[in-house]
Amino acid sequence: MSTGVIFSVVTALGLIRLPDVYTRTHAASKSSTLGVLCVLLAAFIHFWLIEGIFNTQLIIAIAFLFITAPVGGHLIGRAAYMSGIKVTEETVRDDMKDAVKEAKQEIRDHKPTEL
């Protein structure tokens, strides 16, 4: 439980201190996922060992969160990039720039066929 709280505090600090939407999304998706997973796992272990209740809903919640949270963070970052939000000056490398340029060129070059 304490580990989950620590990860949640790191998430909050990352959302406040990081410079742009991409690094904030990274903090929100990665460390908050670990924080919530640790809290849910602690609750599962408590109810299983102390109370004698095996709660499958907590297992399902852990699996669902583990799968969906990083994907959601990735999609939010990609949507921000596609909408034109600039990266911060501290960013060393922009891997998406060339890929987006090539995709846009491919769309421009594509000519629809006549039916």
C-alpha cells in the first residue's frame, strides 16, 4: 500500500513539475498505473490473507488497468502531437516528425481510383 502511495505522489509531482503535455502524459500513465496497481494488489492480499475472501473483481480490475492505462496515455500523446502541440525545447529527439511527414506525403500522393 505504501508503494502505491509513493507512486501516486510521484505522479502528482510529475504532473506539476514536468514541462509539456508529452512528459506529463508519461508521468500520468506510467507511475499512476503502478500506484493504483500496488494499492489494488495490497487490497487483494489483505482480503485474501486476513479476511479469507478471494476477490476476483480486484484481479479483473488490476488486469484491466494494466492493459488500458498505458494505451490511453499513448493515444492522448499521439492526439496531442497530431493536433500540433509543440514539444518543449529540452526535447532532444522527435521521432514522430519524420513519420508524420511521410504519412502526410503519402496521403497527398494517393489518387483515388475511378469506379
